[in-house]
Amino acid sequence: PGDTHLQKINTIAAICHSAIEGHTVVMAQTDDIHESFYDLFNQRFRRIDDQDRGPRYYANIAIGAHSKPCRVHPEFQCVVVVKKSEVKNMPAPFLNRFEKYRL
């Protein structure tokens, strides 16, 4: 909360880098950047076959009104943490994109 525009851009870039590297990302208190990952969360990937490296997957990542393709490693995982008290305020289509677990 209270992130500046530059902090949001840096957070989006860090998550994109993790997607490229195949790391697991845990997103908490990131409501203001969820829309940047619309295609990623919907698993809307573009596949590009590379004869030397095999298939590569890309998802569009948005920063404001601009979007760019970001490579997504097949082992990349994203965990979005939402407080139980905030779940009822989350849009149902957003929640439907994820497996849900109560901790």
C-alpha cells in the first residue's frame, strides 16, 4: 500500500524476471498491480517454437497502458495471498483464476 509509480514498476519487473527464471513468487498486498498480470493469471500464453531450445512461452505484462511480452518459464509459479476478510471484496472472476487454500 502507498507504493509510488516507480515502486510498482520495479515490483512488476521483479515478478517478470522471476517468471523468466522459473522461480516461485508470493504476492501479498499487491492488489494495485494484479491487473498488470491479466494474461499471466489467465494462462494466456503465446508459444514460440525454437529449434535449438524447444518451445518458449510468453504472456503480455502491462505497465499502465503499455504491455510487453514476458517469457514465462514452465516451472514458474505465482502465489497470491489474500486476507480472509478481503476475499469477499475481490472480484469473482479474479478469484476463479486460482486454486484456493485457506491457511
